[in-house]
Amino acid sequence: MGVKIVDTALRDGSQSLIATRLTTDEILKVAPLLDQAGYYALEVWGGATFDTCLRFLNEDPWERLRAIRKACPHVKLQMLFRGQNILGYHHYPDDIVEKFVELSAKNGIDIIRVFDALNDVRNLKSAVDACKKYHVHCQIALSYTTSPVHTVDYYVELAKKVETMGADSLCIKDMAGVLLPATAYELITRLKKDTNLPIELHSHCTGGICQMTYLKAIEAGVDIIDTALSPLSGGTSQPCTESFNYALQGTEYDPHLDADKLNQAASILDKIKQKYLKSGILKVKALGVNPNILKYQVPGGMLSNLMNQLDKQGAMDKFDDVLKEVPKVRKDLGYPPLVTPLSQMVGTQAVMNVITGERYKMSPKEIKDYLLGKYGAAPAPIDPEVRKKIIGDEQPITCRPADLLKPEFEELKKKYKDIAQSDEDVLSIALFDQVAINFLKKKYGYSIEL
């Protein structure tokens, strides 16, 4: 039995390199080939795809999913789901989480990869329970990072917890590409010994070590690896699918992918990639290797966000200063793993600290909410002076954040009955509010005043 492969080009590859700008039409040009290439699954939805469809591409994300499902009748389709954040940037009530899982399954998703940015398992419960209820494969992802608290023992204990919660498989989600080869070998070996779950490894090539890490993980017995078809691989994305297919050929780990189908799909995707290079959406810098990532722990998507933020403010010369500020902010905030939405929040705070010239003079609302416990428990103690400077004497909550949220699906359905023509539309509004409302008005030809 070889190593199974999940291809991420249509979701994380696109998100990491071209700000998730792949259109549905472009995806459908390669999807039928990837469907027949022998993959375990294709990651095609979730993450930032939903927001980008509504906000920038004028596309309905639900229609995209249905179209991909139709084009891929054989392979499993996978999505990334941010626990209680779903695909948005704050916590949503349990009824919205459950409905989203139900309709994701109904529209074509087979595997839901659920994670919480803080590894607070309380924030996974609703999604896991919904996956069980609607018979979707529930993969729980542990957000991998390094810090004094994030040790191999920490992750092994966390894995045991999520196994008892009902995970069908486990993913080590190394969003910054900082998992070192020797640590990967130790971690996967321990996880195989202490849990009975299939284990998938997800990483990024940003730091230049990912391929070595994958190989050591494979030797340690990892079951599945995430790779991306060559045009959208490397740099801030995943390692190249075709290269791993060749490297493992003829070994006990051979994934047995169809090289001809991969090549055909790659040549189509390469033409599409050229368009994004030409337009400047794909920045050459994103294709390089930055070993400083191993020091600063900044994931690929966050890196391109930082570049965009600084670019807009004409402050690209401050890029290195911001990179140096990120780990300091992270330490102050109790070492949150840098994954959406925490990566954007920490990144924005680092940008503000550098640009204003005074640390924590300004803070985004999300950082205040984080300090108030609204995202869950911080992995380590938060610097008390920083806390005081940002939220004063306000007391943080200690319960599961979603316990304070009232159900809202039926209320939204009633409120937007003139705009939302399906439950899927209601969920789009629940997650992205005005962005979704504007999109749906345009889609259904309503006057903008409605």
C-alpha cells in the first residue's frame, strides 16, 4: 500500500500563490483530468475560496462546488473548515456550523478538514458532531507551530484528545512550513504508536525544507501527504505532486498516480499560471525560498497578505522590520499558532506596531476580542502589560466562546427571505454579511436598494 496523495492546487496552491484567484472556469479545465489521476482526494473548497468567490470573482461558491463535483465523479473532494469560524473570521453559532456541514456534504464534499487556530478542542466540537450526523469523513487538523509550549508531547496529547472526540483521521497542519525533518519523524512515529488514526501531513515549501520533511514523515509511516500540481507548487505552496510521484515510484511508498493525466493537467494549469504572473497577482517573491520563515514562523498566505498590506501603504521597505516584529507579537499574545484568522490578526498588529512606531498604540478589534477570550484559550499566558494596554481592566470570558451565541439560521432566513433563494444563500449571508448580500442582489438582478 503506497502513500496516498491529496492534491491542493485548486485550493491551497491557488490560495498560497495567487491569492485564491483561480476562477471556476479555470478549475473546470483541469478537474476532469485530476479526477482520473489516482488521487486519494482533491482539496477544492473552503479556506479563503468562499470569501474570494463572493468578494472578488463575482461567483457563487456553492455553484463552484457543485460544478467541481459534477466534473469529478470519482475522486473524493475535501475542504478546509475553521471549526467554529467555519470559513469566516469570527465565531458563528452552533446551528450555523451544523447547517454548513450539512450543506457542504449535500453539495459534494466528502472530507472536511476541521481545525482551530488555537488548538482549543472546544471550538471543534460542533463541527465534529455535525460531520458524524451527516456522515462526512471528519479529519481533525492540529495547527502545528513551535514555541516553548508546542512540543512533540503537546501534539501527541492533543491527538489522543481528538481521537476520543470522534476524528476519522488526523492531519498535522504545518501552515508555515516550519516542521523540521527530524521532528516530523519523531512526531509521526509517536502518533502512529499512540493513536489508531490515519495521519496526513500538510506543509508549505516556504522555508525550503518541506520535501525533506515529507520524506522523513513517509519513512515514519505517514499515510497521506498534501502536494500541489507543479504549476501551483513550491514557494509558499505545497511540494510538487509529479516530483513525489517520480521520487516514490517503484518503492513501497509508490502512490501510483497517472503521470500522463498529471502532465496534461499541468500543461493546462501552466497557461493559466502565466496569466497571473503577467497581471502581477502571482508575485515572483512568493515562488522563492525564505529560510527566515524558519525563524519568524510566518505562513505563506500570511506572507503574501503582509506584502499586500505594506504595498498598499507604500511601506514595502518596512517588510523585514514587520517580519522581525511578528514573533515578538506572537510571544506577547501567548504563542498563538499563525493560521487564519490568528495569522492575519498577528500580522496586522505587527504592521501597526512598525508603521505607528509605537508598539500596541493601535490594535485591531479582533486582537481585542482575542484578549477577551472570544476566540478561545491562548496556548500560553498573555503578557499582562500588553493585555492592560489593549483592553484595560476588562475581564476575558473563560467558557467556550460559542456558548454565548444564540442560534441565528432561522432568523436570518426570515430576515433575508426576499434576497436568499436557498439555504445556501442564507449561509453565505451568515458568514459574509454585506459582501454576500451585494453579491446575491447582483446575481438575482435585484435593485441595490432592496
